[in-house]
Amino acid sequence: MAGCISMPGAASADTAHAAKMDAVYTLQRHVYDLTRKYYLLGRDRLIHRLEPPVNGHVLEIGCGTARNLARAARRYPGARFYGIDISTAMLRTARAKLAAQGLQRQCRVALGDATAFSAQGLFGRTAFDRIFASYTLSMIPEWERALDHACGLLAPHGALHVVDFGQQEQLPRWFALPLGAWLAKFHVAPRADLFDICLRKPWPRLRTERGSYPPANNPILSISP
């Protein structure tokens, strides 16, 4: 499971975590989309399920290279898309990708900390019809805060969609352990308690699905508070 617009809400980004992400992705961003397609599974399925209303507004938490935003924007040309990321390096790639595909008017991205960004400051909006997080909660130290913050930005009848790493329960130990070590090199920590914590939240409409794709065994959640 980030062109950069310099606006007031970006100032709250966690500088230490931002520096760590930039250190990881300054070079990785150039090959990120090519290499991650083999194990960041379930992303396109999540995009297909977004189904925002006509003229709706969709926000991605941790938009990285804007790979997901670009695909979603092409699938839902009547919607407007927004993305935040804490890495300025990733945002440079995101800006270039959106411009190259002619999507810079439909999609806006900005620097922001997922736990505390100001949507009003960054995008002039206080609510979104759909919000999604694709393989980002496993990289955010205070991921519960990020989840709560995102839910607080949902419009009435809005929905939050999440896809991320599971615990690789179906994998043999000899493969699961090296995979965990590989993910840790990129500061990825699959959230073992993701389902349990979500079930304890006051969200009356929570739908979950456990993926069956090794090596991710990726869970997908749809939350409609």
C-alpha cells in the first residue's frame, strides 16, 4: 500500500519523514511505476470501484508519481482529482507525468502531510466525494491519524477506499521473511491491525475484502462514515 503547488497548508508536513521519503525516492521515482506493478496489486481494481459522481471531487492520499491519479482521471473524465504527498521528489515526477498526459487541468497535486494537511489551504476545498489511499498507510508512521483525517474530509455520502499490504499469510516462510526485509528497506510496515482498528471505528458502513494475490495478499476497504 505525490506539480507541486506551494500553498499555505503544506507547511505542516513532518520534515523528518519528508526527508526520509525524499532519500528513498529521489532516484527510485524514475523506475517506481515500472518496478512496483509486479507487487502493488489491487490498485486498478480500487480505481474501478471509485465511481465518483459526475462533477465529483476525488482526493488521493500519498499520490506518489500520480500513476493512480492519471488512470482514474482517464476513467472518470467528468471528475476533478487532487493528490497530496510528503515527498517533493515524487511530486516532481507527478507534475511531469500529468503535464505529459495533458491532465494538469483535471488533476492538482500538492505537498502535504497525510495526518495534518489543510485541504482548504491546498485546494480550496473542505470535502471530497471520494478519497483513496493506495499502499500509503503502510508507509505513514501515524497511519491511524491519517485515516481519521481523511474520513473527516469526506462529503456526505462520500467514501474512502484503501488498498495496502496484508501480512503475507499465504506465503511460505522462506519467501515471506525476505519479502518483509525488502519492504522494510523502503520503510514499509504492513499494518497487521488495520482491519481490527477500522472495525472499532464509529463507521456504520465499512466493507472489507481480503485480496488473494501473492505476494501482497492485499486487503481492500471501503469506508462510508
